[in-house]
Amino acid sequence: MTSTQALLDSLLAHKAAINLASTEQKNQALEAMASQLESQCDLILAANALDMEAAKNSSISTVMLDRLLLNEERIRDMAAGIRALIALPDPVGLVLEESTAPNGMLISKQSIPFGLIGMIYESRPNVTSDAAALAIKSGNAVILRGGKEAFHSAQAIVTALKAGLQEAGIAPEVVELVQDTSRASATELMTAKGKIDLLVPRGGAGLIQAVVENAIVPVIETGTGICHVYVDKEADLDKALAIVVNAKTSRPSVCNSQEVLLVHEDLAEKFLPALEAAFAGKVELRADAAALSYLKEAVPAGELDFDTEFLDYILAVKIVKDVAEAVVHIGQHSTGHSDAIVTENQQAADYFTQHVDSAAVYVNVSTRFTDGGQFGLGCELGISTQKMHARGPMGLREMTTYKYIIKGDGQVRN
């Protein structure tokens, strides 16, 4: 038996400890987990330093190094994210629907935990604590398989979280980190039919595609983020500049950052030079032929630039004739994550929100807000771009399923 299989068997043996835990028990565990993160901050930072040193000696980009980096503030934020879940309603045991049949049966549809959730993710250490905390509050055991780049960080975080569970009187074996970061362990999770109730991949396009194509357990697909901002002819120029700069530069390594800018042809001559000045050389602009005439430092957009999640200081730029053309372009190139329009025209805004089929559609707001914390979910398991069960930021409710409970008094079917 491999170490991963042994962890799965241990989780199955202990999952009832969290599946059946009360709201009070779960909240006590979350507070203890957050406190342990803070008290073990130095140990976590030392582990992260090992990952950072190894990453700097490889070919990882600067923006990806930022995703990997932990500091005291980020650890405090992780603890705050866990505590935010304490204040949220327990998603388990809710009566979603209830009715009485003609024969007197009481039919109740009630929310329950999935049971055991698997998570395959890459180099963001905070995902470790977010996933574990969401699992605990929603009554699920969880097995975490992170990437090798962040293994030491994830190990230290899980050690702290398990100490919190132990302190709160819940079996620490309900949260486990896979020790093997090879493809073999990922395959074991993808094929753990009858053990894992739900598998969630979170990372780049290659990882997500591999899980979706190879898993035989239920999967929620978290998509890549080719996010668009369309600047309409009736956009407020200052508002548009602020939104586009924020959506591209505030943190380009995350999935809700902007990758494509669409500009109405009537505004391009005024807007694009102002945007180039606002970027101050920080962002490489890859523009179509029409946009190139208004930009001094841009390079011609390549064939794949409008279908690429750069996760870097790179922005593809295209001029369109109207909101309808913008919507068509988004329909052909968006990954269904987050797309935005900047306009003061209500008709254009309504057309955009009605016709763009993405998990989050914004009007005069940066795409960077597609985030569980920003949506009031405490933290998130990932951003779902599919349409079944969960869509957009996945919080506590998305980590539950339901069952029907039927009560009667001896009814039989004729």
C-alpha cells in the first residue's frame, strides 16, 4: 500500500469525527487552527524560506515567486480567513426544501457534507489553510496534494492546523497532506473511486485539464482565468484607467487578473495613450493592428495572445466597433471566469451582462474582486467555471450536497 492510499484509508476511518461534528465543535476547531497558525508563524516562515530558496534556483518567474512567498502579514491573513468562517452560518443540516405528499409523507431535502474531499493544487501555500478550514466548517475530511514548489510550506501549515484540531478535541487525521508530489500521487487521488467524494483541482490549465480528463471520481472544474475588460465608448476615462490598471497590475499572478483589454474604436485614440502612460512601462502590451497605431511601445499581438492566461505583466489589446463585437470576442476567447464592462451607458451595461456567459460579470468594477473573501464567503476552495452544482467562488455551501429524509406512519406504495 502506498503512503497516499494509507492516508486515504486513515481519513475514511476518521472522517465521521468531522462529518458529524456540531457547529460549536467546528467553530472551536477553527479558532484553534487560526491560533496555531499564528503561534507557529516562525516555523512556517522557515519552511517557506526553504521553498523560496529552491524556487529562486529554478526557472520560476518573479510573479510566481510572489505567489509562493509567505510573510507575517500573509500568515495573519490566513488566520483571519479561518476566523471569518466562524461567523458564517453552518452550511450543514439546512432544510433546503420541505413538502408533504398526498399520502402524508413528510419529504425533507437537507444539506450534508460530501464526506471526503480531495484537493490537488500548485504553488500557493494559502490554499492549504483555506481548503482545510472550509472543509472543517462544512463537516468534511480533506486530503491535500500540493505542488513540490510549496511542499515545505504546506507541511508546516498542515502541522499547525492539525495541532489546532487536536487542541479542540477533533481527530487531527481528518486533514492530511500527501507526502508524494509526483504524478503518481495525483493519479491515485483521481482514481480513488469509492473513497474520495469530490476532487477539486486548482492551478494552471495543464493541471486542471489533466484532472478533468483522467479522474474517475467526481470533479468540480476550476477554470483558468482569461479575464476581459471592455472599455465602452461611453466609459468614464478616469474610472476606466483605474479599473484596467488595477485588474492587470494589482496581482497579475492570480486567476482573476485581466489578460485581455477590449476598447471601443471611438475611445481608443484618447484612452490607449493614457493607459500606456499609466502603466509607465510596467506592462507589455500586445496589440492588434488597429490598437498599435495609438501605442508607442506595444508589440503586435501573436496568434495565441488572446487565448493565453499570461499570469504576468502582459496584456493583449484589441479595438472593437461596439459592445456587440466585444461580447462576440469574449464568447470566443473567454474561459468563463470573470469579464467586465466599463461604461456609463445602462443599455450597453445590460447588453453585456445579459450576453456574457461567465461566472462573474462586472459593470464598472475590476475583475480582481472574484474571490471568496471579497464575496463574503470567508475564503474559497477555488473559482468554478462550470455550471453544475457550483459556479464562481466556492465557499461553504458549495462543499455540501444534500439528501432526502422522508418520514411517515406506515405508508406503502400500491
